[in-house]
Amino acid sequence: MSDIVLQGYADLFPVGTPVKYFPIMGESKHVDCEIRSEPWRLGHGAIVVKVTGKAGGVSVDHLRKSPTHPSLGRGE
């Protein structure tokens, strides 16, 4: 993966973006939180970011923008 991929995730999930974090992929249970770091790549290639309320990085594959996010046309 290239730096373009990391930049794409940085553009999709900038610091401060409200997101839903799904600890178990495929399940509906989620935690509302906010992005608090730029993305980075782990040694095996996974891309992660820090979110509020969680230690360490979480996979961007487990994140969805919150429906109240202004870029989705809702919210304040």
C-alpha cells in the first residue's frame, strides 16, 4: 500500500470526525467516538487510528462516519 492510501484515510477520517466504532465487525453494537489521530500503518499492513475512549489504534475497517457528521448532510 502506498502513502496515497494513508492520505485517503486521513481525508476520510480527519482528526475530530465523529465516528461509530464497531468492536466486532458485522455486529450492530457500536461505540460513538471521535477520531483523535492521523492514520498509520502497522507492520502487517493494517491501517489504524486512535479514537476517543480506546487505548491504542483501531482498524479503520471497523469505523463508519457518524450520521450526524456535517459532511453527510445532517447535523449542525
